[in-house]
Amino acid sequence: MVTIQCGSATFSSIQAVIFDKDGTLADSQEYLRNLAHKRARLIDARIPGVQEPLLMAFGAESDRLSPAGLMAVGTRHENEIAAAAYVAETGRDWIEARAIVRSAFEEADQVFKRKADQTPVLEDGRSLVRDFAAVNLKLALLSSDTTENVRDFAQRYELEPYFQCMLGTDEGTPSKPHPYLLQHVSQQLGVEPETVLVVGDSQVDVELARNANAAGCIGVTWGGATAAQLLGAAAIVSQFDQIQVLP
């Protein structure tokens, strides 16, 4: 078991750490903002007038992405449902609205291709992962992104050897902050939830830790989140080196 220090917060008897991906280990804000704009434009080409409301729902502003917005914390399925609701408001039936949105999302995917190539690992994050692995902490990646993209990111940046569990959120499965996710990852790692520390950049990561009775959540702000958007985090840090393993 390991003790981890973050400022005045001390986490004792930690056996595992669960990392969020986008905004925590991956520099993904620009990619997600561009993807949101492309999706909105494609839908607006079919349903004129919905682009601006969609961008607001996605949390995509002109030059930044809200770390608390739908693109940043929602699953692909949740983004599709939200977008389809805007389309349905124009009078399209639900089946047609879903089809229009799904087609636009798939077309946008063809433009941006492999996400991992456009969401590089934060090098200080790679160093922290290595430090944790060196003291025999069990590590997991848990994301609102798809499992395929989570695994592709880990492979692309040679992180696979450090993570014993890599899990995304696919259609039909629970999404953050449902406690099942942390409980399932804990089971895969062979540890109890109360010995698990979560590191993430959004309120859903904070709530995930709380809902599953984990040791706590370290909220990080380098992905654009503010302290006010991480209410309830046991500690809030702005740099990776503020997370220290005590001897």
C-alpha cells in the first residue's frame, strides 16, 4: 500500500489509481472543440438553424471547450441523444432525428480519423504514471470515451504496460458517475474501492469516487477545469508534480 500527498491532503493505504483520459492524461481540448464544430455544421446542413444551439449544448465556444460541457464529459451516445433532441424540436420524428445525427457523427469521424493521433499524451502525466507503477500501484484508465479509443490511446503512446485495466463507455453500458464503473474496475484490479484513488478533470470523476466510496478524487485543472467545477474533490492540483508518492 502507498501513501500519496497532494498539498495538505494525504491519501493513505492506496492500492490503485484510476486515471481519466481526456483532459487528464490526454491533451484533447482542441480536438474535441473541432469535432463539436464539425458535427454541428453537418447537422445544420440538414436542419438549418440548429448549429449555435448545438454548440452551446456541446460546450464548444469559439476558441475553447468547456471542461464541464457535453463534449468533454459526455459519452458519444449521450452526445447523440442530446443532438437528436434539438433536431426533433424542429418537427422531425425521433427515428429520423436519430438517423440524421448518427450520419453526421459518422461523417465527422471520417474527417478526423484516428483520435489518438490528435490527442497527445501529456508528458508529465506519462512520468506520473511511471512513478506510480514503480511503487507497484495498480493502474487503470477509465473514460467517457469508447473502449476502443481508450485502448488505442494507450497503445499509441506506449502506456499499455502500465495499465492493468483500460475501460471506456460504450453504448448500452453505464457512464460516469455510475458507481458500477469504479466497482468493476476495482474488481478487475483485485482491490477494494476504498483503496482506490481517482484522478480526473471533471465533476463526474469527483462524483464517481464519492458514489463508489473510493479513497477520494484528485481534481486536476490543466485540462481547463476550475476549482469551482471540481466541488467535492479531496484535493485540487494544477501541475502533475503536486501529486507526490511519500516514501
